[in-house]
Amino acid sequence: MAVLEQPGTTDHPNTPPPDWHPRTDPDPLLPERAPYRVLGTPTASRLDPALLRRLYAELVRGRRYNRQATALTQQGRLAVYPSSTGQEACQIAAALALDPQDWLFPSYRDTLAVVARGVEPLEALTLLRGDWHNGYDPHIHRVAPLCTPLATQLPHAVGLAHAARLKGDDTVALALVGDGGTSEGDFHEALNFAAVWQAPVVFLVQNNGFAISVPLEKQSAAPSFAHKAVGYGMPGRLVDGNDAPAVYEVLIEALRRARSGGGPTLIEAVTYRIDAHTNADDATRYREQAEVERWRAHDPIALLERELRDRTLIDDEGIREAEAAAEAMAAKLRDEMNTDPVLDPMELFEHVYAERTTQLAEQAAQLSAELDAEEEGSPYPESQER
Amino acid sequence: MTAPSATSIGRKPSTMAQALSRALRDAMAADPAVHVLGEDVGTLGGVFRITDGLAKEFGADRVTDTPLAEAGILGTAVGMAMYGLRPVVEMQFDAFAYPSLEQLISHVARMRNRTRGALPLPITIRVPYGGGIGGVEHHSDSSEAYYLHTPGLHVVTPATVADAYGLLHSAIASDDPVVFLEPKRLYWSKADWSADAPQEVLPLGRAAVRRTGSSATLITYGPSLPVCLEAAELAVAEGWDLEVVDLRSLMPFDDETVCTSVRRTGRAVVVHESSGFGGAGAEIAARVTERCFHHLEAPVLRVAGFDIPYPPPMLERHHLPSADRILDTVARLQWEEN
Ligand SMILES: Cc1ncc(C[n+]2csc(CCOP(=O)(O)OP(=O)(O)O)c2C)c(N)n1
């Protein structure tokens, strides 16, 4: 057997430079070689039935939510909707793994994670309906606003986690990002800060194969997104994103490590965006239907249902119950969305600063006069007097 | 001699999007140094389809789907330009150009100056900008003031289909960096313009008088031009004959066309949809006042978006300058009779 000589391990003149010493051992940080799975493996039998049933009900609800929101775009009730059908397990299992005091930092596609965290289904759609930029108070469920500029929420998660640790709280931040978002500079900066500060934060990359039309191979040449962790000095985990209990387990472990002072983790969940980028996108321009079908056959809900049925943890009645609950949620959401929101244009000036500037006060008065004139039917106000 | 009209030869009118596409294609065909890069510009043809068909025609080496990173897109464009290429980069939406501002401000804008002219950067940065399309947060910004305040950049914005072609052509041909702002809500505006006819190439820095008038001058650009023209039509009933100047290029700035008009009419209103405070209109009003003071019958006024973060879609109409708001402002130009 040929033994390669390691620099510094012999009396060879190639001794290390002064003060050099090995830093982090990369081996324990490396992710698994293939995505971690539980469903369909022998370890599945030790899964808690209550957890499985809960995951199932939430996934069914999540899928119904996506379907309802997409329908609302067709009816003109939502400006746009980025569906996460196919990604229910990543988003929901991750959100359910959090403790109440933890914070979630979602990306724009992560409505299901936000709802799973407890935000009202309607409030999670405010941004996309277009009545305001964010529909919920972030403090109530500890959910940051859905973030559109990609990856920019990641440093926020690190900062919040860092602050919580400085205060002595056992709060962990979970930050979600897409495969495309990992290319942004903010991704790099966030991971580096997190590792250097040993911040209690968990990064979850939902690798759904595409950034709009751009496939993985044009996005990254890394062995996996999980491997990127090693370069920052944190552990990387690779998980099947369509295997809800596997996602849940990996998250629980990373959250526990973060909570106990063990620092950040980068998790890659391998999944697939079944629908187009949004209702406005035409995915046939850049991908083959056969690929979509292969992923449909690896459906997160079907995988979970099989496990539940095999272990007789659910029967037809249980499935009907889950579907009925999802249907009730969708019906309520539909009714709420079919009611026009009551909007006050004057609110545009309300939240810009803690105290309204004199300039904004003038502009608010101008709009108010215009609105009064609009009510009276005059085309333009005040022009006659001036 | 006038060119035959579209209807007379049975042509379909073209959109601004088509004119921009055509300008890119012609530039790429004419000069192998022209490369296009950005998010989704290749296979998809861009989210607004402006680069549609280019990857097929010119190949992936010249029309490149980049990783999702705007600083990287512009930063690599700098290196490509240093090596003799002429990159045209696409920022997917106005607000998503912000990660690239470090490269833009610290390098793109000042490389020529820093190197005493040795390293010019002929980069065109195409940015779909502005609101009025019902876009959610971060999809409707008007960021021209940031660019304008950065010496070394040209800032250009078309308001008509023909200008879209002529100005993009000149932007790509320019040896200086050009921020090329494409008004999103005019992408699908149509005009009697044909890619087959010989095209007018427009030098950067020339404003155009879109409507002649004698009462007052509306000075505007990009997405606000159609609103100003609408206001000018409505103003006729009020007895005002408004002139409308379309700047086309904010830098270089055409003082001459603007001041010639204002000296003649004696009144001016600047109109743009980006926030008023510290906006382009402030600069324009100051320049006009400095140069035309003795011809002015009234202070130069501005109609601009409010000084607020861009509103959500359901409220944006209250923010955007409307014809009514323009007329209300015109009414305040100290008319004697009123
Ligand atoms: C900084 C920034 N650049 C560009 C965009 C436009 N954009 C919205 S979604 C998207 C693709 C995102 O892909 P990915 O991160 O993989 O997430 P996914 O859409 O797959 O959930 C792009 C380019 C953006 N929102 N933010």
C-alpha cells in the first residue's frame, strides 16, 4: 500500500511555518455522502407515531395551501404566488422542529414554513396580495418578514442569534435559503460570521434544482451545498428534503447543538420545485417534463403516507380527516381573500419614521386633499384657488 | 420625406421590449466583443424576455446564465471589459441591482479616472426599473438618483420604442459605463417601429421635445413621459399649451434643449416617479433656475413620488405622479388670470 507522505508529519524539511498549527479537523464536519433518509429504512420503525401523524396532517394542509394560493392568482386575488409544492416536507418539518422562543428567517418562497410556525394563513399572503409588504407582527410567532432580496436575511439571522446568546437566552435562529441564494455574497458572509462567532443559528438550503430557469450545474460546482459548511468550519448535513421525518431529525439535532453552544450547522435538503417558479413563469422553456415526473414519484406526502399505512398508524378515515382539515383551512382562506381589504392610503405616511417629518406631513396633506377631491369628483383639487 | 406608416405597409407595431431585443441582437452581430450576462438571460431569455433568442443565436459563451449574484455579475464584467470585451449585463429588477453597487461605485464608475484613461470600462448595465406594474416589494424601485450621484456613469432611459433601440445601441457602443434604465411599465408599449427599417442611432445626451407648447414646459423622462403627454392633452381644456421635454439621458444632461424650452415658455415643472427629496428633479430644477432665472415667471416646481418606500401594489396609484397631480401643479405656476 502506498503511503503518501503528509507534510509536517516526518522529519522532512517541509516543516510547517512558524505558529502554524492544525485548526479545525475537516473530517467530522463533512456531510453524509448521500442524502440522509428515514422513510423506507429500518430506522423508520422507531419514529414516534404522533410526530408522523402531525407531519402528515401539516403536509396535506401545506399542499392544499399552495393549491389555494395558486388558484387565487388565477382569480386575480393574489398578485403572484411562488408555489412550494414538492417542498412541503422541508419547509414544514423544519418549522415544526423549532421551539417557541426560536426565530424563523424565511425566504420569499417559504410561506408554508411561516404558516406552520403559527402565522395566520391570510396574514402570510399580505405581501403577495399587495395590500402591505408584510402581514404579521414578527414578534408574535418570532418569524421575520418573508424576504425577497435573496440571501439578505441570512446575516440578520446570525445577528439575532448572536444577540440572543449574548443575553443568555436559549434562542436559536433558523434561516432558509434557496440553492440560487447560496451564490450571493451575503450567504458567504453570514456563514462566516456564524462560524467565527459560534452563533446559535441553523442554515437550511432548500435545493429544489432551479433558480427560476437556472439549473444546479450553472449555480454551483461544489460537491454539494452541504459541503460548503466545511470551508467555514461548521458541520454540514445532507438530507432528503422530501422525507419529512428525516428533515425533522436533522433539524432537531442541529438546533440542539446550536442551543447548547455548539455553533451553527449548514443543512442541505435535496428536493424539487414541482410547479413553475411562480404562476407567471413557463417552466417548459427550460426543463423536461420527464424530470418533473421522476420527482412526482418521490412525493413527500406519498412517502409519508406509505409509512403511516404500512405501520397502520393511519387508515382511510385518518386520511379523510387530514384532508377535511386542509379543506376547511382553504375554504376559510378563500373567503377571507375574496373580501377586499380595507386600505387607507394615508397609511403610506404612517410608518416611514418614528416621527413624521415636516416634509412627509406636507405630502400627507396633499394626498389627503386629493382623496377628498376624488370623492367630490373633481379631476384635480385646489387648482382654482391657487 | 416621411417614412411609410405601419398601416400603409401592413406592418404590426412593435413593443419597446422588441426594440430592446433587436438592439442587443444587432450589437452582438456587429461586434463579437459584445457579451450578455445575467440571471436567466440565456435559456429563458430573461424574465422580461429581452434576451429571448440570443443564446440560441450566439451561444452560451456570449449569452451567459450566471450564478445568482449581482456583485459577481458586475465584478466579472469589469474583468471581461479589462480584457477587451464589451459586456452588457442585466440586473433582473431595479432593487436586485443593489448588491452590485459596490462594484459599480467603487470600480465601474471610476476605473477610467483612476488609471488616467488607460482602463476605460465599456459596460452597459441594463436595469428594468420603476413601478406601475403591480409588483410586490423590491420590484418597483426607481434608483436613478443613486446612479446620478456617482460621477463616471452615464444614466440613460428610453421612453419610446424607437428610442429604446437607438439609445441601447449607443449605450453599448459607448466606451464609458452606461446604466441603462428600462421603464418596466413601458416594455409592452407599442409604436410604429420596425426592426426592418433603417434605425436611427441616437447620441447619448440629447433630449427630445415630444410636444411643443407655449405656456409651460414639462421636463420628464422614462416612465413618466406618457403621463406628461396625457396631462398636456388635458391641459388644453384649461387653456394651457404645454411643451413636453423627454430628457432621454440624465447624464450627460442636455442643458441646452431644456433651457431653450424653458426660456421660451417661462414656466417649468419637472416630473418623475422616484421620490422627490434628493431626486433627479432637484438637480434639474436647480439647473433650470440657475440658467433661466430671468426668464422664469414662477418657481420651477416638481411632481414626484412621495418620500416613502415604494408602496404595495394596491396603493401604488396614490404614489405615482398622475395627470391630475401634474395639472394641479401646473395650476400653481402663478398664472395672472387665475
Ligand atoms: C438579490 C436578488 N436577486 C435576484 C432576485 C430575483 N429572483 C427572485 S427568485 C430568484 C431565483 C431564486 O432561486 P433560489 O434561491 O434557488 O430559490 P427558489 O426560487 O428555488 O426557491 C431570482 C433570481 C431576487 N429576488 N433577489
